Amino acid sequence: MTTILTVRTQGHVAVGGDGQVTLGTSVMKGDAHKVRPLADGKVLTGFAGSSADAFALLERFEQKLKDFPANVPRAATELAKEWRTDRALRRLEALLVVVDKKHTLLVTGTGDVIQPTDHVLGIGSGGNYAVAAARALMKHTQLSAREVVLESLKIAAEIDIYTNTNIVVEELACET
């Protein structure tokens, strides 16, 4: 499992993820990069779940971005529809977070494309811990989006055994 968190505040959106890869109850790798820039850095993605499945989905999403270059929600919706209806894709077990300068989206294999109201979204085993920490930090501090993501993921790593502190954060300027 893993933890991915995105926060949009103060004119920036940040997506961060820890580096832990587990197989059953064993840590197999501690420095994986689960956050990726796409579309020449205009879109950021993060994934949780099976690594092979997530990479397959990222490739499909990248193609959808090429098909709908100025419309991230449409690309995400088309991926979700294909994911839900295609026999092979339907078995993939992963979640994707997708952000650009305007949108924060969760894309699932059940056909969901969800945009959170408060611009905070977490997935993976430590996702709820990271979201709770991020909401508290945003409410009671003036930290940047990058700082909120970093500190929230550190807090999640203290609680969730499938999350570590080898954190990668990517950031974009955005329309808040």
C-alpha cells in the first residue's frame, strides 16, 4: 500500500507520495516514485494500489490526455469509462489522483471521477490520516501546499505501517 495526498492552496497544487512498496507484510522497496508529471509537466498524477496496474493505467491516462489535451476532466472520465467497461482493465486494482491548474480528481475503476470540495484528496492505506492532517494544517497555519503535503505525509507515516517518510512532492501553479 501507500499514501498519496494532494492539496490546493495559496495559488499552488502539490501532490506527494511516500516511497514504500510492500508485498504482503514485507517491505520490498522504500524509495519508489508514485507521483508523476504528465503532459509536459502540466498534469500531475499519483497512484496507490498494485504498481503494475497503476503503470498500465498511467499509460492509458497519458493517451487520453493526448486525445483530449486541454480537457483533463474529459480525459479522466474517458479513462474511468474504459477502465470500468473493458474486460482486462476491470481487474486492475489501483486508484489515481490527477491534478492540473484547475482540477483535482480521483479516478477509480468503478467509473468514478470525483472532485473534492475542499481541494484535499488522499488515497492509499494512509490516505485518511494524511487528509485529516492536511485539513488541520490548512485551517490553522499558513503553510504552502508543498509544506502541507510534506508534513501531512510525515504524520500519516507515523500512524500507517504501509507508509514511510521517503516522500516525493511535485507542485504546479494553479487557479485556486
